[in-house]
Amino acid sequence: MFLKLTQKREDGSSSITLQPIMSKKKIFYSIFFGMLVVGFFVILILVIPGFTKTNIPPISYVQPFSFYNQDGKKITEKNMQGKVVAVEYFFTTCKGICPRLNKNMRIIYESFKSNDDFLILSHTCDPDIDSISRLKKFSDSMQVDTKKWQFLTGPKDSLYYMARHSYKIDDPADNRKTAEDDFMHTQFVALVNKKGDVVKVYDGLKQSEMNAMADEIKRIIKE
């Protein structure tokens, strides 16, 4: 079907041009196909979590480890499997950043303590002082469920290796020549997904970053 158009020239004469007109059937099919495509993507968004989110490769992954918690129980990377885990480092005699860090971590704990898929692991930076019994006393003072928030100690070099090379919350270049001279004091918190990937590191002293971590925990805990 064509539309007839009449156009006048400058000399007064006129010309006729024919332009095709899209039939009602073609318009209907075009609209129908467009709605079908939109509907398909809506279904994908609803069915596949994170379909519209850009996949960002993890910054690291949890390497094998073996530490002891406040109850003297051996804890390894296997205890993290299938859980979203927030990882921090502190020491019980710290009077500086550690109390502020653990205050913010408590907010995270309170938000997710009823979820069996969430866990907090707090490693000591000072295993020479923070023995199992000392961590037990500290955990009791925190009045938290130690099934959901555990406090770990172990060999100093192993603790520091995990912080620097696995969780990426301290610069490996900070390593001193001898273990006696080496001391780590970090305010950063690593977030690990259920597959053992370290997905992001947050500043545990900034409330805005802890809020962002809480939002990310809510998202990946559903994956």
C-alpha cells in the first residue's frame, strides 16, 4: 500500500510521489515482537539473580589454613564453605582502632546473626598474647553467639600470610625480615562469598563502607 504525496515546484507545476504505508498487520507484529523481547529479559532478570549485574572477578580466594577458635576447636577453610564470611584482624589489648572496628562489626553481626549462611571470623594480630583462653574471655565479654562470630589464633606467620596474601587486607610489602619484628595492625575487612572468593575489602572504620558491605552481604547471601 502506498501514500500519494503532491509537491508543488517553484515554477508552479506539481509532482506526485508515492511512499509505502506500513500495513496494520506489520505494525501489530512489530509491537508484538518488541513486547516479546522485553518480556523475555524481564523473566531473565527475575529468574537469574544478578543477571543485570556486571561480573567483577574476585580480588583473591581463601587459601587453606588451620587456626584455633576461642573454644580450642580447629577451624579451617572448610568451615567457611557455603557461607558468606566477614574477615577482620584485631588484638585484645588494642586501645586504638580495634574497639571502633569491633563496634562497627557488631552492627553487622546484629543484622545477620539469625542467618545460618553468615559468619564473622576475627583473627588476632598478636597471637603471643591472645591465647585460646584469652580469646575465650574476650568473646564472653562481647556476649555474641560464637557459632556466628568466632575469634581465631594460631602461628603468627600463618595469620599474617592469610591477611596479606589471601584476604588482601594488608600490604605484603609490610612484611619484616623476622617474625619478631613483624606486626600487623589493619582496619580493613574482607568479604568472602559462599564459593570462597574474596569479593571486596572494606574500611571497617567508615560507617558508609560498612553500610555498603551490609548491602553486599544481603545480595550475595541469596546467590
